[in-house]
Amino acid sequence: MKSYVYILRDRGGRFYVGSTTDIDRRLKQHSSGQTQTTRNMKEPALVLLQEYPSRPAAWRAERKIKNFKRRDFIEKMVRDGYVRVKL
């Protein structure tokens, strides 16, 4: 089942990295405040979306991005338009 890694950015410039198998449902959850981790974000917007062939592959990519914890790394991925991590 294909899955996605996505990055949200809010008005204040904060990022959120996540993964899902249903991007439409997940974005609705984020925008309606149903997700605890993004509830306090001001107008989160999707800035990057990348498809993966399986849920485990997307989850590994999400974990690697989150482990970097460097804002400049995430900003570069958003500028380049794709996630660059070795799985």
C-alpha cells in the first residue's frame, strides 16, 4: 500500500513532519485541530509531499527526517521539492 511523507509549515515558520496512507484524511485532521501535535500551529500548510511504495518505507523516511532535527535540512528539502534520505 502506498504511503506518504509530508511536511507542514505554519505562519510562524514551524515545521511538522508526518507520514500517512491517506493524505486527504490526515490533512483534514491537522486543519480541524484533531491532531494534538499540530493543534497549536497557526494555519498549517502542506509544503512537501512525497510518495513511498509502502508504509514501512514512509515511516523510515519520516523517522530519519525527524532525527536530523535541523531546520536548515528541512528548509532545503522544501526548497528542492523532495525528501532526500537514504532508506
